[in-house]
Amino acid sequence: GSLSGVDVRNTRFWLDFSGAKFAGDWVGGGRIEMDFFGGFNGTGAYSRQQITPRLRQAYMDLTNPLTGTTIRIGQQWDLMFPLNSPTSLAHIAFPLGFASGYGGWRFPGIVWMQDLNHGSSGPAWRLDLGAFDGSWSGPGNNVNYLSAGNAGFRPQVEARLSVKDKNWLVYGAGHYSRIDLRGVGGDAPTPIKSDLKSTGYEIGGSWKPGPWDFKGVAYTGRALGEIFGAMSQFGDIQEIGGFVQGGYHFTPNWSLYAFYAYASPDNNDVIRWLGHGSTGLLKNRQAALSLQYAAGAYELGVELLHDKLDSTSNGIDRKTTTGNQVSLNALYHF
């Protein structure tokens, strides 16, 4: 069926701190960020107008400006989340193509960021190395550190190498973690296998020649449910995916963007893990077209979104579901 409504949950607040003296040549800083995707106050007739805040990021930075080194501690985006996320006024908290063309998520962790050619001219090279809180879906209480990703000391380990110039960016990232499906107590039933290796590889980039704006990401991996891989399915599921976006600025105020994302988990893996973390999602295609107007602190836009999903309920049947969305968007920066 069809429906209509107004959604203000993309409203976002954050505070950035910088410049606090730490020790020696090191200075401190940090960020606290929140939006309103924390759910609603109940489920009654008036609950939709009572939106709950949600913590997004909360971290501290220790930076040495002489060496180009930054150490970030706290909840932050992991290194598989794209540096070049798609442009959209309608989809900010959950960007276009998220979990259906790329992954990544916010975790408590520590990241070491190092400028590799600090102080030199030309493209800027940077290496990021991070370790993040383990995560999975079950077998124990997910919010009480009893998931399969919390069994033992098995953090998510990631790395990212990037190079950036005035109008282009290229990067590559990798992810690894070990998942113990027996759980923290070591006694949860494991009908398929007892542990998994979660691995992922991603390349991405952006280019802005004149009035044009291009972005793209391609990735592959296995058992990436903890970072929204395989369309948020948990299991030993191999997958590939990515997105492309092209934009053109007609004037300093008006721009048009076209977007396409693709996610394709291995169908045999999805079927094998049905009922054990898989929900039968086989393939997703998402396309969007948006017209935007920006002036000062204001941004206005209209976006057309189309999505096509292939799924199965038992491994034998096949179902294709399509959806369309038209949204009018307004954003004010203050």
C-alpha cells in the first residue's frame, strides 16, 4: 500500500572540542554527537511525536601537530564506513545504500591515525589502524556483552590507507574479527559451525572535476553482519557489493545527483544459514535521483528512491519486493 508522513529524526546535534593542552606537544579534543533515531516513547497514538534521542559518537582525540599523529578513543565510525558516503538530504543518519551497497558502524574503540607525508606538499597520505569492540547477534544478550563477538578478547581489527588531493580521494580498507558462536559461556548450540572469521575488503574514491561530483565504493567479504554486511544478516555469508553516485552543479545553488547501489550475498550461504542469523535476503538493488538547492545555511531538495529486493523464506521459493519513495527535504545548519 501507499502512505505519507513527516520525519524529523535526522535532526542532529554535536559538540566539537579542540585545543586543550595535554602533555608535551600533544593537544586534546573530541566530539559528542546525537540524533533522534533512538525509537519512540511507547507505541500509542501520540508516540510518533515523542522521539527518543540516540548517541552516535562520543570520543576524545589526542593530537600531535608536529608529527601528524592522532589517537582517537571512544565510540566512532569504524574504518570500513566510507570516507565518501553518498550525498542525500533525505538519508543522513542511514545514508543511501547503507547495508545494501556498503557497511560500517559505530563502535567503542581506539584508532591511530598517522599522516605519512606530514608537512610535505602534494597529495596527503594517511594510515589508520583501529581496534573496536566485538559485536554479533546473539547467542546471549546483545546489550550485556554476551554476543558471540564478545566471547573472550576478540576485538574487530581494521586498517585503512588513504590519499587525498584538492579534488580527489582514494582509499582502501580491511576488516578482520573472530566470532565464537558458542558464546561467552561456551555452551550455546552451534548447529552449523562453532566459529567464524569475519573478513572484509573495500576500495573507494571520489573526484570533483569542475561542476561534477563522482563517488564510488566496491567491497567484498565474509561474515560481515556485525558491520551491516549481507543486508544485516549474520552467518558465514560471502558477499560483494558497492555503489556509484554522480552529481552535477548547474549553478552554485542548484545540483542534481544520481545514485545506484548493489548488494549480492552468496545465495547458497544465505540459504544455509536460514534460521541461524540469515533472514533469506538474496540480492538488493537501490537507485535514487535527487535535485537539491543550497543557499547559506539552508538546503532544500526532492528525492526519488526505488528499491528492488530478492528474498526466500525457505530456500526454495523466490520473492521480489519493490518499493518507491518520494521525499521533500529541508536542512538547516546552525
